[in-house]
Amino acid sequence: GHTMESTTYLLRDEEGKDHAIFSGDTLFLGDVGRPDLAQKAADMTQEQLASTLFDSLREKIMPLDDEIIVYPAHGAGSACGKNMSKETVDTLGNQKKTNYALRPDMTREEFVAEVTEGLLPPPTYFPLNVKMNKEGYEDIDLVLKRGTQALSPDAFEVAANETGALVLDVRNEDDFAKGHIPRSIFIGLDGSFAPWVGALVGDTAQPILLVVPEGREEEAVTRLSRVGFDNTLGYLKGGFEAWRSASKEYDTVSPVAPERLAELMAKDGEMKVFDVRKESEYLSEHLLEAENAPLDYLNDYLSTFPKGEVFYMHCAGGYRSMIAASILKSRGIHNLVDISGGFKAIKEAGLPVSDYVCPSTL
């Protein structure tokens, strides 16, 4: 796996026949563990750890029967790998056919190069989670009891002001755009919720107040806790509608349809458009006029966003661009417009897009 202490367990049935492996962070579906996340083995490089993983896979796992079931520790959306499948279970034989890291003719050098290529920096919460695992953490029952306290709009506002809590809005991106508490951050439950919280919030001790769809309060607190964010202080009773009904101040995010964007571009060739997808997505294909400002590193691009004129943002489908919009608005940047439907809708509308660009030619 991505650490020297990572372990895979082999389960045998009552007759002693190999049945399944619980592969932890060693073998994922479509991928293998990142060798750059080790908190121990500080004297080993990621290349040395990848070489050790090569041996583990080829000497211990790949010789097992193809019929063996693989149960990995993580799936799509986890930062522990680069290319994980959305599936949760598979046979080892199918993984040998489809997983790039299990090619039978792969040399050690090729494996190390491919496994270490394109690794993004690990999320800032990873070392904090390791610390929690070593030192212990609060009982989940206490975390849930505190996090699922229903707060009236007045009590919610007081708590936010007195504790310095982050107001985290986990509704759908369209609902957030239509109305949200000023300076709240959007990260929707129906997307890659926990990984984005970990990547963008970072500090697991950060107090959090939730704006959450009715009936999903415990789900939100639980999913935050799974990645170490145990300091949820409660949620807004009655949701955003209760906030608006109490005549509290609220904010919105302006949208634009791709068809309307095309009309505006025809009139003004100097428009600023920012694509917040990953660099690899941007290089694969992007709107000709767009600049890349990946959500993962949004803070590094703050100085590039225009201060006065309106600018436009998009991602693949709308989830990440709404996260970006909420972060920018929380920092006082309000002159932004979200392109509805993201890059998918942009292509369908027939706006001009680029071909693949090789990074080495940039």
C-alpha cells in the first residue's frame, strides 16, 4: 500500500479455499495506493515505496486465483489513489485485465514511473488524521449529539459570530446559487463531499455549522467525522428557508446559460472565463477563451481574478464551480457569474473548444 505498515488480508472459506482479499490501500479497483502518503518510513522516497509495492503486488497478490473477490478500502473520490473505479467490488482476474498497475508485462521501472506520475499534493488533513488515529478521538455518539443540535436562525447566527465557525452549506448547488447565508461555503453532500472538505477546509479542529437538507443532518455530521472533522456545532433548524423567513441577509450566485455566453462573447472578445477543473481535464479539452484555475489550488489564483469587471466560471458540470464561487464570495469577490451546466453544457451549446495540449509543449 502507500505505507510500509499497510496490510492486505486473505479470507479463506471453511474448506480452506481462498475466497477474497481485503486489500486496504494496496490494491484499489482501477488503481493502487499512492506511495507518497507515508507518515512513517521517512528515509524512503516515493519511488522506493512504489518499488516495494510492485513486489507486494506481483509476489503476493497477483499469484492468487482470478476468482478471488477484491474488497478495497476506498473507491472513487478518495485522495488515496489517482484513478479509482466507481465500483466497490470486483474479481482479481478482472483487475488483472483492467487495472493499469497489474499489467503482466510491466517492468519495475514502468510501474514506478506510472504510479508516481501526476500525483497531486496530499490533502492537508491527512497528517492531522494520522495524529488523531495515534492519539485517539472523541466518541462518535458525542460527535453526533453535538452536531445534530437544531439551532434557530437567531441562535445559528449567534453561534457563527461567537465561535468563528465555518458555515458549511451542503445542499444542491442550484439551491445554493438561488440563496445562501453570506460568506458560507458550499460543498454539496451529493458530490465528492468529504474529500473536498478535507482538501479545502484542511483544519480538522475547525468548528462547523451546517445548512443541510431536511433529514440528512446525521448523514452530514457522520461523513464529516469519517475524515476527522468532529467539531460540528449544530445545524440550521428549518434550513435556508427558515433563515430567509426570518428576514436575515442572504446572497446569491448569478448564472448564465452557455447559449447566452456565446452571444456575449460575440460582442466582447475580452471576456474573462476561468475553468476550475483539474489541469489534466483542462489540457484534455477546454473552452478556447478559458484560463485554468484549478479548485484544488484556488487560493494561489486569487490575484488573477478581475477586481472590477465581471468574469465567468465553470467546471465539468457545476459542482466544483459553485464551490469555487462560494470561496471567492467569502473573500469579498462578488463580480463572478457561474456558467450553468459546466463544460458539458458548453460543448453541447457548440462553443469553440481546444484539442488536447501536451504539457511538455506549454
